[in-house]
Amino acid sequence: MAVIRFHLISELSPADVVRVLTDFGPSRAENWPTIDAEHFTVHGSGDTWAEVTEGTAAAWERARYQWDIEEGRVDITTLDSKLFGAGGGWVFTATPEADGTRVDVVLTRQPSSVKGKMLAALLPLAAPASLRKSFSGPLKAKK
């Protein structure tokens, strides 16, 4: 199992961080660099949950999002993934700070294939910087 941890500081409030992470409207593929319109489908949603498939042809994931705006938390459980299969997911925790909101991110991957295991071994080295960069725009991270 691979576990990657990183954080960034956002200009948004904790509630707005949760709202950006859980906005599954038509502009999602435009706002997130790792999602294209061809690989974005909302399968179902409610007030505090959604099940979506999102990503690209190279790396898509079907996941169940659950969130709590008051707690500033979004939990994402991977149901299926092109690269890793089911299991693992993401946890985002948004905490107010004097200069914005600290967004702590934990990504867990449970590879099910040889290719997935090889990628999981590389994730701790390459993923934190590239993931921080991909989240910086939508979450309005401070430089």
C-alpha cells in the first residue's frame, strides 16, 4: 500500500475548499487539470455525497465522495480505477489558519496489478509535488 501526504495553503475558507472539491457541475473538467469531459460522469449524488467517475484516458477513477462542510473534510473512496483497482482513496482536511486555510491531503493506493504495484512504489517520490501543483489552481493555493 502506498500512502502519500502533502499540504498546501489556500486563499479560500475551509467551507469553500470543500465546495470546490465537491462541485460536480459541468465546469468540473474545465477547472481541474486532471479531468477531461470524456472521463467525467456523475452516477448519483445527495447533499453530502456523490459517486463519480473522473480522470483521463490514461488514469480514471470511480469514487464515492462524502463530505462535511462544517468539519472541513472530504473523504473519497476508490471504487474502481484504471491503474490501481478498488481500495484506497483520498482524505482532504481543511483547517483555518491566519493566512488562509491549510489543506492536508492523504492519498492511499492499494495496487492490484503488477503495473499498479510499480506505480505505487514511485508515488511517494513523484506524487507530492505534482499533486500539489494540480490542486493549486482550483484550490487557489498561495505560492
